Amino acid sequence: MGHEVTLYAVPQSLHGRAKLRLIPCTYGRVSYEAESKPYEDPEYRELLFQCDLIIDWSATNYVSESFYWWERDRLYRDLVLVYARNGMAFNSPRFPANQFLHGVALSECARTCAIKEWGIPDRLMHVIPYGVDTDIYRFQKNKSDYILYLGRPHYQKGCHRLLMLAERLPDEKFMLAWRTHTDEHKRYEQMFKHIVKWKDLKNVEFHELPRGEEQAEKVRLYQRAKAFITPHDKRYREAFGLTLVEAMSCGTPCITSNHGSAPEVVENDVTGFLCESLDEYSEAIKNVDRIDSKACRERVLTWFSKEAMAQNYGKLYGELKA
């Protein structure tokens, strides 16, 4: 869009055309000490103060809190700052900063949670969904014969329900793909593998994403899958569902839950199916061939592309600057 962009990020980050300033901390660890660097370090701070728009996507929103406490008179006059939350936890920035600063939720479902459950004033909470690079998640019409789950190995994502579906539908092939990053992931992976062995589910395959080639392998799996499935646990609310968008961008229909943010992402009977019971999931799998792969791609191009995300942030900047 013609803006000069500087990205403050941890090691292993991909910067594209943005200037990249690395924050020296261990990848995957969250700490106020690490995230204080952009505001506390003079070298980083000088560039931060030259910005017109700051989008704080950090885990702790330390920069947002710091601007609230020490630079409040400049906010929304000299510069615009918005914080964003990845999920349903709106515990950052901490009170009372969250009663003054403008924030971004990934979906209307997450926005409602922020307002009703976390006490964020509704005038301060906006919705901007994730956007994906549709040049990377490329469309492919010809599909293979497997149903794909790609994400963290966890009951919240419905992996246990997926194995129940595999037992119900022995003629369907199911692939569960991930890379375990935590001890919790490894424990769940072992549990799911044990269930497959115990139930003798010969139609279930586990696939580990190769280190360093995760994104390329994800794209390949999305493109070839007959359908993508995330049968969320009924007690779990997904704040957005990025994997659903990545799969649809590749022209792959999605089968997912009818709660949380999923109904905002997947259009029922157009780009996939929204389900609750195992019977509904079974019927969706049997009827997935009637979903048009081009409709899946078009939905992403219209609502969930990186261009749409950038335009939404640009529009919000204009509204808050006015």
C-alpha cells in the first residue's frame, strides 16, 4: 500500500519487504523482559517514536501499556496505536490501559468475548480477521483422497472426535499432520497414536511436518486434500481458525464446528459444512464432493487475503486519526 514498514520480531521471523529489527529472545518464549526492548532500548525506541501507526501484536502488549502510562497525550494525536489479541484472552494490555486503548479482535465472536467477559468498552474493540498470502497458499483443483487435519495435537481441536469419525468411516482416509513443539503436544500425540493402535484404525495416518520446510509441506497437504477438518470440542471456542482460511485458499472445502468463530469463516454448504454431532460430521464428509473448490478460493480472496487485512488496518488508522 506504499507505506514504509518496520517489523519488530523474534528470531526466525520472515520479514518480506519490511525492515526487520530482531528482539533478542528465545523463540517461542513469552516474557515482559524480552518484549520491553522496543520501548526501553534507546535504539529501538527512537524508531518507534517516528511511526504514524503502531500495531502491537505482541503477546504481552508491553509497548501498548508503556504508551498508555508515559505517552498518553501523544496517542491518537501524533500517532495511532492499536493492540491485537490472538485468541479469546484479553488479559493484555492490563487494566486500566485496556479501558483507553483501541484493540483488535480476530472475529465478532472474539470481540463479543472481549466486551462481555473481559469488560473492554465496545467502542474500543474492532474486528480485523487474519489475512493469508494467496500467492503462497495457491489454488489447486485436482485433489487426492484423504481428509486432512493440520494443527496442534489437542483435544480442544477435536482430534479425539476425528478418531471417532475414522472408526465410523473405515473407507475414508484421514491424515493428522503437525509438528510437536511442547511437552503437552508430545503427550497428546502419544495418546492419539495409542488410540489408533488400540482401535486398529488402519485408515489413519500421522504426518510430521519437516523442520525448516513446514510451510511448503503445509501448502502441499492443503492443496491435495479432499477436505480439511477441525471438529472442535464443544467446550472450545476458536477465535478465528487460520488453518481454515489457508485450506480454502488452496481450494479445499472445510468441515468444522458450528460454534466459536467458525461460522464467520466457513460459509455452510458453500465453502464447507458447519457441524456439531458426529452424525453431522459423517454426513458432511460423505457430501464434501458437492462443494465447489473455486468458491472456497473466492471467499478467501474477498475476505481473508493479506490485501484485505492491510486495507482493514489502513481504514482503522484513518478512522482513529480523524
